[in-house]
Amino acid sequence: MVVSSISSPLRLRLIIGSCILFLLILVALPSSGRSPPVSPARSRYFQSMAAVPSDYTRDQGETPFCASLYGIKYLEDLRDSAFVQSTPESQSTLITFCNSTAKDQIDSMFIAKDVKYRSDIKKFALSGQFRDLGWTERRVQLRPRPDDFARYMYDTGPGPVFKQAILMDRDLSLESEELESPKSFTILVKREGEGNIWHCLMEIMSLTMTIDVLKMTIDPETKKPFLSDEDAENTQVVILDDKDEGPFFSMWQMFARKPVLRLGEIENRSGLTNVIVPLAGGGNPFWSGTWKVHPCGRSDLIRVFAQRVYEHFGINYQKEREGEVVVTFIDRAQTRKLVDQDAILEALKLQNLKIDLRAVDLASLSFPEQIKAIRETDVLVGVHGAGMTHAMFLKEGSAVVEILPAEVFHKGFRNLAVMMGHTYLSMHAKENIKDDDDVFRDWHGDNMRIDQAKFLETVSIAVKTMYNKGWRSWDAVGPLDGGAGDG
């Protein structure tokens, strides 16, 4: 045999070398729990991948009603409604988009191309004329003329904006050099107010949806979308009202990167701009569900908006649920306070519940601080009011408890909470107590007297829906000490 011809010293060296090689191979192999490295050859081999199985992307059965109000279809319907208001001979072009989410109300937005700002009258002037809309367009297709643009609460919306800041001037002549030069974008906004979180966020969300629709719509002249992400650097919001800035003012720059201006701050401008008038806050589809129960269990519109808010403020709070259930009670400092609130909250602390109860005056915090407090919350409890808007910033799968004034059956926050994937529980006050300083003279300014036992039971139900969320794993009834998931 060949092996027998090998001398003993050489055989010994071969054996030792083989052992060393074997040990080196063992060291090179990945340890338990680590993924083996992918060889370059294998990576090149698997450069092409198949699509995710269609079951994962299949339509989840969203009803046409819910899709048209709260889903992507709402944006698609607006996109598909686009029509030109100006005559073909006009140098400026007015394109209107419209939809209807409420009875007897046509919601509109528009973009006007090649517009000149006239500082002498503080208006944006279009060169040309409006075309006549026929009976079919107006009565069947429900296309509004500029003088039919809707007016919303507090004299807002495209109607008042058009009247205040836009002019169609048939005598205005634009130079060819102006028409051929690059255009900036100007967004005209007239706000309902500056401090109410529900009203303000509905307006800002309406603007973001307007931007989305313009990004989705192809301009027949350029064969490109009316707006792109790159246009943000050359876009400016102009505020037409004289209200204070308020805590949400910076959010008007979520798309428009140039500094926000007031109309009176605009100086003489050379060149042309494209003017955008967004959907009104009062035309936001979420207003349509304020007094009616809607069966919709999800809304991509509100979820995307909430994510954009996080990104705008640089908020990335993804902590898993663990330990005590965080119950945040919205401590209202002015109206609709709970009678005997301190005693009621002390009674809640004495229940056999594993909770971290926090009474927070959200109005005393900056808006980013408010969002952080809400992102740490498992159960949000509050008297009906704008503060319940924060349900949109809770982690999905949280719980919301709303205390409604007696004889008030508002459904807006119920619908919002359900569409964000939360458990929603409500209860009504036994009695609305008038305040001597009440300027509203209705339930808006009343304090609330509630049944303490009902309150404790309602909050207890909400808390127990959190007992098996995240790292928690507790029985709903019985002692809570020890056991898996006790944090």
C-alpha cells in the first residue's frame, strides 16, 4: 500500500497537519445564532427575485363606501375629476379637481398655471377667461364654476380664497419669456384658526392630500405630473388670514420648503408662479363622519398622514409595550372638566389594575412633546374634545375611552380610533354642569358629572385589553403578581 511506504515521522506530520486544518475549518464556521456569510458568487446568482405571493397584497375587502372616503380611492377619484376651467385661448390655465363627501357639498381644489402676482392689488392674476360650463358638466358631472366654489366654516375654503386673492384678467398679457421660464409654486391658505388641534390637523392633512393628487395627475402639456418631490424646494405657503401662528404653524412646511409668508409680506415679484389652492379643512373626508357611525376599520389616508407628522418632527418612538399599562388622562384646564376629578382618579389608582396613571395637560406641552406623551400611552382617556384627536398618534392596538357630555352623540373620535386599529369605549356624563363663566352657553362650556362606578368599569375594560399586548402576558381576572411577561 502507498501509506505503508510513508515513514513514521512524515506520517506523524501529516496527521498533525490534518488536525490543524480541521480546527481551522471549525473556527471559520459560523457560531450558533449567526447567519452564514453569503458568498459573492451566490449573491450574483440570486440577483433576481420573484414577487411576494399575491395573497399578501390582495384587497382585504374594503367596502366602496370606506374606500371612497378614507382609502386611496379618495385620491384617485379626485385625480380623475380634473378639468380645465379656462378657455383654450387663455395664457394662464386653471385646472379644478372636485369630489363630494357630504350631501349638497362639492369639495374643490385647483392649480392655476402661469400666474402673475400684482402687488398693487395684492392678488394673483390669471391671463385669460373662464369657459362656460354646460348643463351636463354642472348638473351631471357636478363641476363647479369659480363663483360656485364652496365656502366652509370661518369663511375658509377655495371660494373665499379665490375671492380674496385671485383674479382672472382678460386684459393681462404675459411675455413669452415669462411663459417659458421655470415656475415656482405658491400655495394659498386661509385657516379656520390656530389652536384647535382637530381643526388645524384637518386643514394640514387636506393640503398634504392636495399635494398627493397633484403628484398623481399628469399635466397634458408637459406629460409629467403637475408636482414632484423636487418641487418642494421651490414651493411656498402664503397665509391669507391674520390669526396668530399657533403650535402647528411649522407643519405648513411639510411639503413647501420655502418660509411661510403672510399675503402682506409678499414684495414685488418678477416672473410667474403656479398657484395651488388646497382642499379646505372642512372638506376633509374625516369631517363627514363626525356625527354618524361609519363601518370602516382602516384608513390609509390618516395612517400616512400620521407617519408624515412623525417624520416632520423627527419622531421615531417604537418602544414595545411592557410593564405597567400606561393610562393617560387628558387633564382639561378650562372647559369640560370632570367634577370631583381628583377623587375619581385616586379611586382608579386603587383598583386591582397594573397601571401607570398619568394626568397630562397636553395644552401645556409643545406639539412634539404631546406626540411623545401619546406614543408612550396604552390607554387614552378624556372628555370629548379636540384633545381626542391624539388617537391618531397612539401605537396601533391601543385603547381609547371617551367621556361624552350628556345627550351628545358625536362619532368622530369613535370612527378615528377604530380606523387607527384601536379599541374604542365610550360613556356619557350623568349631568352637564353649567359654569358661571361659560361663554358658549351650551355643552361646549359645561363641566361633566359622571358615574364613578361606570367610569372605573369602563377604564378597567380598556386596561385589560392591554394585558396581552407587547411583552405582557397577564390574566384578565385574578392576581397579577409573577407570571410570564411581568416585565
